[in-house]
Amino acid sequence: MIRKTFYYFCEVEINLSEKIVIHFIAFFILMEKEAKFWEVLEGKKVRCNLCRRHCIILPGKRGVCMVRENRDGKLISLSYGNVVSIAIDPIEKKPLFNFKPGTEVLSYSTMGCNFKCRYCQNWEISQALPEEIRYEEIPAEVLVEIALQYKSPGIAHTYTEPTIYYEYAYEVSKIAKEKGLFNVWVTNGYIEKEPLKEIRPYLDGANIDLKAFNEKFYKDLCGGIELDEVLDSIKYWHKLGIHIELTNLIIPGWNDSFEEIRQMVKWIIDNLGKDIPLHFTRFFPHYKMIETPITPLETLLEAYNIAKEEGLYYVYIGNVWPNKYENTYCYNCGELLIERDGYYIKKKNLEKKGNRVICPTCGKRQNIIL
């Protein structure tokens, strides 16, 4: 383990349980670790093969994510163990509606992201340099212990992008699985196949952003991302047997064409199946897109209707309150299976038959993991 110290002080408060509060003054220390999935090129340049950008990084420079640095021909992760956000969240907040509904999960992130979304709601931590942001150094085993102390059944790797803090997420996930906890990611879906395959034994579910179904959106709003790479990645997540749900944030003028939405839904059905949960969420002006209007409710309702017309089983609308479209219904008979009030469960109406979850009225198997 390498440590790099920045010479100023910060006040830190750690809540490890409801009864224990530790206060101390500490050096601002950046925890570092040699990165995984990279190769050396000529002249001590390195190519990072963790995400699908495949950044070629000169000595002393960093990749697009700004947390993977070429240190004299060796790639170093600057985000390892440096937690910038941590909370206990309803799993519905991720959003994951068909995976462990009603549970509360320890959620955390480090700094940085491999996307440059102009509307990012977490830009203060996703676009921050390691030197510019306050964080807490938390070893992987301690993070899992916090989850256990709060009686959380699982850990959500979320808020920024788990791919770029892969080394830490991998160790946390492995320890968590050994302790009987589940792991879920909230991700942009730009991880390469080999890293995803390696972490697969410890990964149980994910919400993947399918931000749009047009190339211009990904190029102009996300920092030069390739739509085809996102789609290929989503298919690989599904192929590995990981429970996935998709989120599509509808932004007026950018990805709100009803024809585009229909094409996206058809792609989901053709490549993943009818039982993949799809969350349409409402855009609110943020970060560099404060002049863009809020998504009209009528647009969200039409997107919902299109998805249901095409045959998707589980379709949701988010960022709208109150909202019956966050409930889960049986795709076959229409029975209300899970009634929600915001992020919280008011009623669960499900039965288990062996390892299967079924509708109590018609008996059809549901793509829901309890």
C-alpha cells in the first residue's frame, strides 16, 4: 500500500454505531494502490483497460476519470479506500425495485467518474480531483463491519461510478460476500468485460443507466461515449446472470423522442427479455444544464405507455410524487404485488414457491429477488 500525504488538517467525525462517535484531527492522507487491468506501452506510457475508454496515459498524467495515475510507468489508483459519501439508503433509491425490495443498504462512493455528464446530480464528488475533496480513509474490512453494525443486508457501490474505484469495490465485495451480504452496483455500464467477469462471483445486482438511444446524447452530454459500447456492456451484464434494472433519465430535447424510446424498448426486449425492469425518471435542471426545462409529466406517461405497449413487464416512473407508477404489478393478471410510497414499501403481496417468486393470484413467476 502506498500513501501520499497532503499537508493540511481537517476535522473528521466517524459514526461507527449509534453509541460510538469518534472525533479527531488528522492529516489529509490519500490512500493509494496499484491499479488492475493495465498494460505498459513505449516510453513508460500505460493503457488502462478497466473501462471502455482505454485511456493511454503519459507518465505523471491521469486518465479521464482523474483517479488513475501513471506513476513512472505504473498505474496507480488514487481512489482506493477514500470514501467521500456514505449512508444507509432504501434500495429503492438506487433505484432497484425488483431486487430485495424494502431493504436498506449501506451505500458509499469514492471520488471520480469516467463519464463527464453535463447534468450530473453528484458532480461535486464525481468530477472532483482527489486533492480537492474531503474524504475518509476506510479500509475495506471496516466498511463491511459498518454495514454489519447497522444490520444492513447488503452494500451498494453507488453515487459516482464503481468501475473507476474497482480495486476497492472488489475487495469490499469479496469481504461482504464472505460475511453473507449482497453487493449491488449503480453504474453507467462502461466497464470492460474482463474486470466485470472477475468481480462477478461477488456481484448480485445492478442498476445500469441506459441514458439514451442516440449517439449524439452520449457524445455531447457524457464526454464522447460510444452508445454501442454501452449496449454491448449491458448485454454482457445480462449474459453473466446478474440481476439488472435499467434507468432512462428523460431530458427534454435530448432523448425524449417517442420513436427513440420505442426503439430502445424494442432493443431491451430483443436483447435482454421482457422481464427487465425499466425506470423512466424525471429530469430536473442541474450542474451545467440549469437552463434545460423539467421533463413534462406527459412525456413520462407516454414513455411508460410505449414500454407497456411493446410488452415490457416491469415499467416504472421516478422523480414524481405521489406516484402509482412506482408500484409493481403482475404482468399477467395486473395484481398489485408491491405498493410503494416514495422509496418505502407500504405493502408486499408476493409468494415464494421453492426458489421462485410468484404472483399470489395467478401463480406466474416474477423476476423479483427477495
